[in-house]
Amino acid sequence: MEKPFEEPLYVTRPFLPPIDQFTEGLKDIWESQWLTNNGPMLQKFEKELAKIHQTENISVFSNGTLALQLGLQALELTGEVITTPFTFVATTHALFWNKLRPVFCDIEADHYTLDPEKVEKAITPWTTAILAVHVFGYPCKLKELEHIARKHNLKLIYDAAHAFGVEVDGQPIGTFGDFSMFSFHATKLFHALEGGMLVFNEPAYKTTLKYLKNFGFKNETEVVMPGTNAKMNELQALMGLTVLGYLDQIIEKRRQLTEVYCEKLSKIDGITPPRIPDKNVRYNYSYLAIEIDEPLFGISRDALYEKLKEFNIYSRRYFYPLISDLACYRAVPVDDDLTVARDVASRILTLPIYNELTVAEVIKVCSIIAEIGSSK
Ligand code: T4K
């Protein structure tokens, strides 16, 4: 019988660089006496991010939610936007704040991203855009969505909050579609304490976004649009710059842990380990999402989630309930029966994965799950 972990095991823990490296950077900030409003640290961070994304068309924000909200505002969209109900609630909130109606559409079963066939069926004369999510860092069906967007003259927007570091056929994931939003929240594999970024294809958005995140100021006396405050501060930028230096190492560690998880979990009846994308994808292993088949495993996903707590393991049900079932979106009419999304949301569980987690801990988590399954 496995014993509970002595310390709680959370679904994630932020990557913390060596503290001395961070305090060295703090000295620069102290010297500059510049704490926010497009400071030198932020400019340096933006330069590095632009290099990675092979484009100058990027803009950094205080968090991912505001980045997405302002990206949508810059596009001046109206009407309906086809989107997924299987995501974090911020995706839909960004539509709400732009007075756009979400049209929830079903996902495909392998990687939980929007099902292109269902997307095409959901198009109406009022549709202006598709807002897809690379959920858990799994790339959406890029070619199919691109084809549909072109054919129907729709904007194509990606919520890439989970997808930092992902590449498809050697191309950074952020460079697909009209724009992509990344989250640099502390719980993400790459973080800046909090933060967000847009990567976009239209150079003119750069100026609009610059205004939108700084109250609409064009200069000291002219305010040209009703902007907000969504600026990244210097401490965030310093953390981002510092963590960036460890990105490859962080992804490699997660790859190793995922490999162990997959090997161990594949031996447990009723557990489906994560489906790793094909070789043409440089995946980032951002989440460890498994599916529980109750009849085969013996107990439900929710029962397993509760049982794991007894062993000091705090898994999460990302993403349950579906957004379309939340109190604030329940009244939104949904034509799609969301069969796959409903099934996935009832069976999915995300397990601990983060840089400090050890292989021994992963083996123990898997062995606890196996024990719970066999003792039903
Ligand atoms: N789009 C998508 C698809 C997203 O997933 C998100 C954010 C967004 C948009 C919006 O981006 P941001 O505006 O956040 O940049 C967490 C994160 O807060 C959220 O950023 C993230 N998605 C979401 C999937 O996860 P919660 O409510 O689950 O977080 P919380 O506080 O329960 O943290 C999870 C676990 O992480 C804790 O149990 C312990 C650990 N933790 C957390 C924090 C904050 C730590 O160990 N240290 C920490 O500092 O939402």
C-alpha cells in the first residue's frame, strides 16, 4: 500500500530561477528608477520574444486575459464568434467584454481542439471570427481552420495561453492566424509572474495595441481611443527574461516526466494517458491530461479526484464544467449538442507536472492511481 505524500503535490508549481540571478536583475531596476510604463527591462524582454517568434509584430501585456480582450478590440469585431466551451473561462470573458456573442462548438476527441467540420456548420451571416484554443498546448487543426476562415472571410484568432514554445513544422505556433494570445501566468511553464502577449500578422495592430494598453494615449495630450491599463511592469519583465533562459531545460524536464507518466499509466485499465502530438510538432508538455473510463477503471473521474486528495495529491479537473454550463453563460443559446466536449469534460483529469517534480514522485502518483483502480 502506497502512503500519502508528506507534502502536498499540486497540479503545478511555478518555475523559480536561482534567486541570485533575479536579485542581480533587481539591481538594474533600482538603478534605472523605472518600474513600469514601457521601461528598459520590458523593451529587452520584448526584443527576446520577437526573436523567438521571428517577427516584430508582438505586444506584451500585464496578463493574458487583457491581451486577448484588447486583441479582439483592435480587430473591431461585431456579431458572433465561434469558439470552444472546453477552455479556461477567460477565453469567453474576452468575447463578453467586447460585446461579442460566443457560439459554442464541439471539439475533436484526440486533442480537444475545435472540430473544423462543426465550426463550418456553425457559421451564420453574423459570424465574424473563429476563436480557437490550443488547449494543453496541443495545436488546433491549423490548416482546416485556416481554410474555413479564408473561405468565409472570417478572422482567425488563437488562444495560445498554454502553447508557449510549441512549433509546427518548425514554425512558432503564435505566427498562425490573425493573432495569437499567450499567457505568462505563474502557473504556465513559461511565466513572468503574470503577463500576456499577442503575436499578430498585421503590422498596423502594433500601434493600436500600444494605445489600447496605455489608456489610449498617443502622446502627453492626445487620447485617441478608450484604452485601459494593461501594461507589463519591470519586475514581471525581469522574471520573464530570467525564466526565458531556462525554457529548453523546462520543456525537456517535462518531456521526461510525461514519458514516465505515459509508460506507467498505459498499464492501468481505464486510464488513457496524454496523446503526444506527431513528430512535426515541437510540443511543450504544458499539462498532463488523462481520461478516466469509469466502467473499466472502476470509479468515476470525480471519485478519483477526491481519492487522490487523501494521498495529498491535488489534481485538477481542467476544464470542467464546460463554459457553456457556467451560470454566467448558461443562457447563451447553443445549437451544437457538444457531445465530445461533454464527454471529455466529465472524464478528464490533469495530474501534477512541473519542473521540481521528480521521476520518483511521478512513479508514486501512477502507482497510487493503479492501487485506487484495483481496489474499487
Ligand atoms: N486562456 C486560457 C486557455 C487559459 O488557460 C488562461 C489562464 C487564460 C486564457 C488567461 O490567462 P491569464 O490572464 O491568467 O494570463 C490557473 C491560472 O490562474 C490561469 O492563468 C490559467 N489559465 C488556469 C488554467 O489555471 P486556477 O484558478 O486553476 O489557479 P490556482 O490559483 O488554483 O493555481 C493552480 C495551482 O498552481 C495551485 O493549486 C497551486 C499552484 N500555484 C499557483 C500559483 C498562482 C503555485 O504553486 N504557486 C502560485 O503562485 O487558474
